Amino acid sequence: MASRTFREVFRHAHKETFNWFPGHMKKGMRLMQQRLRSIDGIIELHDARAPLSGRNDLFRQNLSLVRPHLLLLNKKDLADLTRQEQVVRRLKEQGVSEVFYTDCLRDQDETVKQIMPKMVDMIKTGQRYLTPNMKASSYTLMIIGVPNVGKSSFINAVRRVFTKRAKAAHVGAMPGITRAVQNVITVSEKPRIDVIDTPGIAHPSIKSPDDAMKLALCHIMDDVLVGEELIVDYMLFWFNRRGDFRVHRISQDPEFPFGCSKNTKDLP
């Protein structure tokens, strides 16, 4: 295996392939800006498998600079966490003050229990509530992020942890399940915390083809836009460039591809 020669450069699809900004995203961003006046804080979710790629710059420009902002790197169970400290340091250099790694599909995830108290503390010490005699009896948060990073799953997880109630936000494996700015959902009674689920909004123009392919691999972009064969080809290119040949070993298994449902981080 070590003697083989692998590609040094990946031939990407045309750059326009990666510009995915349908009408509901443009409308969603406009409505999110309009609701900022009634919002106390913002929780942004992103995929922990691509923590430094594909975050929507429009969020920072239009939303998170205005209100207290906390970033969740979700789906940590699928991610390589060996570079966690480096990632957090890079994000803080970019102006993100609070970063949490989460797995919102696990109710027992202790990190989920820490997020709301931390957000409330950030709000109380923020400029909006430094006015004398101004105290909040309830808080409203906006949940934002690019498509398919687990925003609705996070809302359901927090709701189960703090209210013991059933899920209230619809979830799915395809990007674009939530297509509109939703009604208010109560996720905590003491203190009263309401959240607003929002549609996943991609950046109108992703400049780096590599970033776009990483998003496609994480199912943040619609497979149809990029093409499934191209996505798999990029995955093989990415593994080969890093000298990681586990996927080659599993492809030699007599049950392949039927035995290939497990996560890549668990490959033998």
C-alpha cells in the first residue's frame, strides 16, 4: 500500500455547483434579522466533523455581533476529537468566546445540561441587561446554523432535559427539513426559556471548493447538487492524502458494501 502513488490534487466540479442558497434561505435570514429585537441570545450549531469549514459569515455580520452568542459543535460522536483544543483555540481567535462539543441525540449528554445556564449567564452580563433595575423573568433564544447540523435535535434534547416533555421540533437526516422561522418553543420553566427554531442557512457563495466538499461529505449540502460519486471520490482522496487506508481494508471485506454502515472513525 505504501508504494502506491495517489493524487496530489482533486479536480473539483464547477464552482457554481457549490452555490446553494434557495429562496427559503434568503427569506429566513431576513425574518431572523427582523426578530432580533425580541431575542436575548443566539445559539449557533455547526458540525464537529468540519469545525472550521463552512460556517455562514452572514450569521456573524447580521446576528451574533448583536446578541450574546454561543457555538455548539454538534455530532461529536462522529468526529475526530484529537484536535479539539486546537479547534477551540482557532475559533476563539476568530471571535467565538464560548464553544461546546455536543451530541444532541444522547439525552444523558452532560454538556447539553450546561448550555442553557451558560447562555443565561452570558445574557445577564451582556450590555442589554446592564441597565439599572432591568431584570429578566424569561429569555428568548434563537437557534441558528447551516443545514443539517442538528438544530431541531438540540431543541428537543434541551426540552427533554429541562421539562421532561416530548420533542417539539421536527427532525430528519436530509438538509432543509426546517424551512421557515418557527414559532416559539418552551425548553425550560425555571427560568422560563423559549427558543426559536430557524431554517438552516448556507453561505450564498462558498469560496473554497474544499470547504464545499467537506460540507457535502457531512451531508450539510444536498447530495444532488454535488453528485454522490464525486462526494465518495473526494472522501477517498482525503483519506489517501493523509495516509489513512482503513477504508481500503474494509472494502476488501467479503461483505462489502453491506457491512459498511458503521462510522468511519470506527473502521478497523
